[in-house]
Amino acid sequence: MHSAVHDTIAAVWRIESARIVAAVARCVRDLGVAEELAQDALVAALEHWPKDGVPHNPGAWLMTTALHRALDHLRHRQMADARHLDIAKDLEAQEAHVVPDFVDALDAARQDHIGDDLLRLIFTACHPVLGTDARVALTLKLLGGLTTHEIARAFLVPEATIAQRIVRAKRSLAAAQVPFEVPRAGQLAERLGSVLEVVYLVFNEGYTATSGGDWMRPELCNEALRLGRMLTELAPDQAEVHGLVALMEIQASRTAARTDREGRPVLLNQQNRARWDHLLIRRGLAALACAEALNQPPGSYRLQAQIAACHARAPSADATDWHRIAALYAQLMRVAPSPVVELNLVVAVGMAEGPAAGLAIVETLQQDKALQRYPWLQAVRGDLLEKLGRAEEARAAFAQAAELSENQREKELLARRAQSAT
């Protein structure tokens, strides 16, 4: 019985924790303190629900308990200044209304601020004052509802490392006196980019793991999708938010087709498209339509989503519109240039204009230091060489790619390509 209740608490916490931390942070204006008070509410649930039963509205119970803890916290600080006094009065006013039926009443009251509170939390957790690793860890902890252990397992690093990143991140935010607020209009676009970067980093690590024995980590893709969908509700007038969600939905639609029965990777041109999730594709195309309808200058996520849509709309690999994909990658190079984007452009050119055209560009990319340790540069080179009938060179390129890879499944795939190149 207790096990079932604990499973319920874990599920409710995963859904509600971001909203609770956000609401408490609005009151106490300290992210670290807000998380501690929210955790106190979780501990209270673990103590009471197995004995008393799961409340009718468990999310509201947790919210109310956390807000009461916030009120106690402010009282214990003895209302150090007028601002704290005003906040406490607001909480006391809320408390007065919830005496007859505090759970349902406060649940209704909290909806007034939920959108703004979540936006504040997202922009605080992804503040540029933090390094990328810290932003990712803090975002997954506060907004994804993941435990430190789950984050560490997903990224294959010690739990103590993740714990330190989170503690240091909260200290850095406090030391920099980062306000718990949505950026002003002039800063919004710049800061939104930081938020989207974190969400996409989480998705990419789940979509193709950089190291370890698993090709994919679907739980990270799911968390990134949940965060992205949340952002579309909170910032519906931002085309790049819809573009990122479109990109993730379409890419996630291929999950079931990306491995065979033995768990080995299956590349895009060899996937069974009947195994793609067509509901996710429809959701992705709908999100892309929202991004395009806003008539904003094309950003990197929208362009990548348009590329993904070309693959999603093609009934077979042979029917793919590679000329359009090459044109979109060329546009992406102007908007967000990077060596990896250029490598993808090479693949598209090779498919649209023939392997010789692609190989000519690859040979110039080999001088790029940013790609010299990137296994897929040699993998693309090997593929183009094989298509040109230069089997010995292709085998050497695939073997070098396998040696550079740190993901076991990827390494095995590339080693097989080296053995089979003809």
C-alpha cells in the first residue's frame, strides 16, 4: 500500500514541483530557499499521505503546504523590511481564504500567477551567469522534477558532481543577485535563447547520447519535450519556441525506428518509416505552422524544424527533397553558422548533387579544428568515399570514426561500416 502511495507522490511531484518552487520563489525571492521549502512540503506528503490517504487534489495540497512553509520562513526572519512585510500580508490573506476548504480554494487562487511564476523560474534557472552544465542540471532539477540521482545517471557523471553543480548554481544566482523575474522586453530575446539552448541540449543528449552504452536516453527527450511544450504555452508569440518544439516532436517521432531488435542504431535512410510515431509528426508539423504563421525572421530552430519536416513528409528515403534540405542548411549556415551545420550541409549536397560534390567540401572541413575529434566527420567522409567506389579509403575513414566515438553503440555501428565497405 505504502509503495503505491509513494509512487503516486513521485508522479505528482514530477508534474507539480516546478509550479510549487516557482510560486514559493515569488514569495521568498530566493531560489535556494524556495526549493528547500518545496522539499519540506514533499517530506510532509511522505509523512502524511501513507497514513491519511492521498488528498482529493494532491497538487494543491503540496502547494498549500509549501506556501505555509514560506509564510513561516518569512515570519522567522522577523519581517526584516517592508517588502517582506507586504509579502507576508499577501500570504496571510491567502491563508485566511483557505480555512474552510484550503486545498480547493488555494488551488484556484494559484492559477492567477502560475504562468508568470513558471516563466520567472525558467529564466532564472537558465540565467547566463551560470555555465551551461550548471544551467542544464538546475533546469532538470527544478523544472523537470528529476532527482540528482536521475540527472547523474542520464549524463553518466557521479551524483556528487551533479549535486555540486546545483548547489554552486544556486549560490551563483544568489551572489549575483539575479532577480526572480521575466526579463524586460529588450533582454527577452537574448535570454530566451539561453533557455531554448538548455532545452535543446537536454533533448540532444537524450536523442543521441554522447557517451556510454546506450544509443538514446528517451527519458531526457521526454523531459525536454515537456519543457518545450510548457514554453509554448508561456511564450506563444515567440516563433523560435514553436520552432524548437516542432523540431523535437518530429525528431522524437523516429525513436522506435532508430534501433533494431538488438538495440543497435538504425540510421535515418534505413529506418522503417511505418514505425515512426505519426501523432508526434502531426504535432510537430502543427508547431512548425505556428512558428511560420508568426512571420518572424527565421531562426535556427525553425530552420532545423523545416529540415526535419522534409524528412517527415517524404514517404521514403529515396523521395526526400534533398535540394530543399541543402537550401535550408545553406540558410541555417547564414543564421547560425557552425562546423556541424556545415557538415550536415555536406551530406545534403552529396545527396542532392552527388558524392563527388559532397566530398570536395568534406576535404576542406578536415582542416577545421572543431571537427577533428568529431567522429561523424570521418563517417560522412567514409560514406561519400564508399559511394565513389574508393573502398579502402572508406574503410580507413570509418575505422577512424569508430576510434573517435565515445558512445559504445555508435562505435559498433561505425566499426561495422568499416568492415562492410566495398
